[in-house]
Amino acid sequence: MAKRSKKPARDFNATAAAIVAQATDEAEPEPNPKAVAGRLGGLKGGKARAARLSKKHRSEIAKKAAAARWKRS
């Protein structure tokens, strides 16, 4: 009796995509590790935005946020 494959079962579309990729010798591109970690631009975004805003504009944003918080309760 033949042994069963220990590969997890795939749905029809995933199987078809794997067959096409194997037949055309297309390798999946390597993902950007920083993008996968969620840190592509996120670490510098808030600091860069805060440095770019004027004090008056920051104050207007804060007042709008405070009004939205008080409106909820």
C-alpha cells in the first residue's frame, strides 16, 4: 500500500497556482523584511509629522481631538 503524503491539503485554487508556478519555473519574490515586520515607514512617521507642523496647527489638531473625545461621553 502506498504511503500518504504528509503535505497539508490545499484547496483547488492553491493547487492550481502551485502547478502553474512549478511549470513556468516562477519563484515567488522575497518579501521586504521591514515591510513584513510593519516597520517600513512607521517608526519615523509621527516624529516627522510633528516636526513639520507649526505650534498653532498642532494646537488646532489637539482641540479637535479633545472635542471628539468629549462628544462621545
